[in-house]
Amino acid sequence: MKALSPQIQEIIAHIKEVAEDFGLDFFETIFEPVDYKQMNEIASYGGFPTRYPHWRFGMEYEQLSKSYEYGLSKIYEMVINNDPSYAYLLEGNNLVDQKTVIAHVYAHVDFFKNNYYFSKTNRRMVDEMANHGARIRRYADRQGIEAVENFIDTCLSIDNLIDYYSPFIERRGEEMNPEEMRQREVPKFQAKDYMDEFINPQSFIEEQKKRMAQEAEEARHFPRRPERDVMLFLLEHAPLEGWEADILSIMREEAYYFAPQGQTKIMNEGWASYWHSKILTTRVLNDSEIIDFADINSRVMSSAPGQLNPYKLGVALFRDIEDRWNKGKFGKEWEEVDDLERRDSWDKELGLGRDQIFRVRKLYNDVTFIDEFLTEEFASQSQMFTYGYNRKSGHWEIESREFEEIKRRLLDSLTNFGQPFIYVRDGNFRNRRELLLHHKFEGTELRADYAHEVLESIYRIWKRPVSLETMREEKGLLMSYDGTEHKEQSIPYETIGV
């Protein structure tokens, strides 16, 4: 790898010092200069210098290269959540570009280090990715490249079927096996012999025996409770060969590593954009560089019509939070002010804004961030609205400017990344070791073609028929795949309690 020029090293040291003065707290960050080909190579590997071999990385490299050569896009910054963190500086960028990237990167690394949702991620993932690559190359040598790549394709098609909150919640406790459950005695209250029939009536005892017998019968099925981490269930119960199980575990581990980046996209980019602007415009740029910076920043903040720019929304919300907490625009007293003029001039000069945005950066993800801090005033000032396709006019049009509808649509798109909640319901369905999945229906129907592909992928791993219960046109539906064809049948549907 090439060495950084003394001028860039001096800029990095200066920005690092300024960032620390502002209170940012980051891992050691190593910057490496790369040309655009190297940048595209690293970007196609998800930011990592070494990963496992797979055709999609080559496809992504070609897309990035063509896009750069035709002037359609350019990667400015890339940073890896690792300790130490690694970031890349594109050779040929002007100094204002480099300063913007360096400040932006330090804020990202501060976010990686301090945000709660990154707290369970592997901080040695650069080494772990290299290890994954070595293991998969060995399997490719033994099993053949095509077999390994095909199995990776299968795993990647279901890598969203994990439990995003399981790193923070202990969902599995110690459980009795069915035989132990059948031998249980009904717990009774302590009572004198002559009082026992009144304290522990026989009808109650019989009722409890029936309930416990039913639980023992249900325990013959697995999982005992609906399992949201479908990849883990397959890893534990599917008839996989050793190399297949190892590849599935690798894909699952990487899915969990990248999950917090998806859960905090708006916050993370907003935080980095807030700080690159603050650091550069207050203590780094000279007067002659301000216009160039404004040009760069305006491109970062620009939005195509109808698209959500996480950088723009995130930084605007952080600035709004800082302003509100500086002026005391929060709490019961503020909420009860209904005079517009008084609301506009409200300023209790509390100066709590900086502390509040650091607190928000530590504790929230995109869903909770939007849910708690997106206000009707902010949405109105930002000209937010919902839109949809009008078949009659043939155009995309504004559907609503109602705040509650805007917020609901935004949260829907962020919750579980806008994807359906799928659970394993029964690993011994029909008592034939078929697999039954459950779609927790929340108002949006599944796309049949996507559902078919997922069933086919899971069948390749489970090697037995796979079914999925869902809702279509307000009626229960069981979609099944037996390895040769897809079938559908009507069923009663009841959402599982989880």
C-alpha cells in the first residue's frame, strides 16, 4: 500500500485534534491512499481488502468501474467498522475533498465505537473476513467452485432472515425435553390435609394436568417457540454437510455484522455529515476553500425527486434536536404552547443541544430516532410528503402531506428494513419433518415470485418440502414447495404471538 504524503498526514493530524476537541471519541483510524481501481475493488468487497471469492463481487466491480468511467458516480469515502478502523482516500481528489472525507470518517468511527447497536459487532472483522475467505477457498478446491458458489447464492438469498435484536436479547432459556415435561407434578399450594381440597381443588388440578399434557405434546414439535432467526434454525437442524454448515454460519455471521449499518443508516450518515460540516467550517478550512466545500456538501445533500437522502434527513434532524434542546423546545411546558408566535420566539437558553445529540448518537437506531424526534414542525419545514404512482395519469404524484401518514410510511420502510417478518413455526410439519414458516402479517402481502424463490432456497438447505403460511386478499394461504412444484391452499390464519 502507498504511503500518505506529508501534507495529507498533517491534515489528518489537525482534523483528528479538532474532532477530539469537539468531544468525538473514535478508534485509532488508519487512512490509506488508493487509486480509483483499488477503490472500486475494495468497495465491491463491501469495504474489506480480503473476502471470500464469489461472482457477485466481480459484477459489482464492473458496475462501479463503468459508473466511474462514464462520470455517473464516484466513491468519496469508505471506512470499516474495526479496531483499528481503516479508511481509504482516493488519489486525485483535491484537498477540500480529502479534508471533507477525513472529518466525515472520524465521525463515522465515533459512531461505530459509541452507538449501542454496534456494541456487539466484531471489532476484528478485517481478520475474520480474511479467515472466511481462506475457509471458502479451501472448500472451493475440494468441492468445486460451482458447487460452493451455488451454495453461497442460496445462503445470500435468505441472509435477511435473521433476528436483528438477538445480540441484545436472550431469547432461549433452559428447556425441559418432552419426557421431563410429561413427568412433571402439578405445583400445589401448601395446606393442612383437611384444607387441601379447598386450597387445591381437584378441578383445578385436573385442569393443570391437561394443560401440562398439552404442553408436553406440543414440545414434540420444534422449535418450542417461533424462531425468527431462520438461518440459525437451519444451521442447527438442516441435514447439511460440514462444508455447507460452515458456509451458512459464515454468511449468517456477516449478516449480523452488517445489520447495524442498515439499522442506523440515517443516523450514521447524518452524524458524519453534521461533524464534517462543523469541523471544516469552524476550524479547518480557509476562506478560499469555503466555496469548494459548499459545492461538495451540496452534492452530498442533494436528493433526486421522490428519493430519501439519509445524509440530508439525518443531519437536518440532528441540527433540529440540537436547536430544540438549546432553546428548551421539549417537555410538557413546550408541548402545551399553542400560540404560533410564542412557539417561534421560544428560547429558554438552556444550551443542552450538544449533550443531547451525543446522547441520541449513543442510544438510538433509525426507527427510534425517527419515532421520537421527527416532529410535525420539522416535517412541514422540510416539505416532507408521501407519494405514489397514479395509474390514471401515468405519473408519480403526491398522495398526502398529513404528518401522521408521512411518519407511518417512513417508519414502515425502516422497520425490519421494510421486509416481512418470517418465523420458523414447525420443523416437523405434518409429522414428516417438513418445514413450516410463518409470515407475521402486518397489512402488506408477500410478492408471490419473491416468496417462491425463498421457498426454493430454503428447500435446497432443508432438503424436505417447505411451506409458508401467510395472508392474501384477507384470507389465510399456505404456500408450499416440494422440490418440483409450487402449490397453494386456503387455510385458517392466526398471527403468532411473539
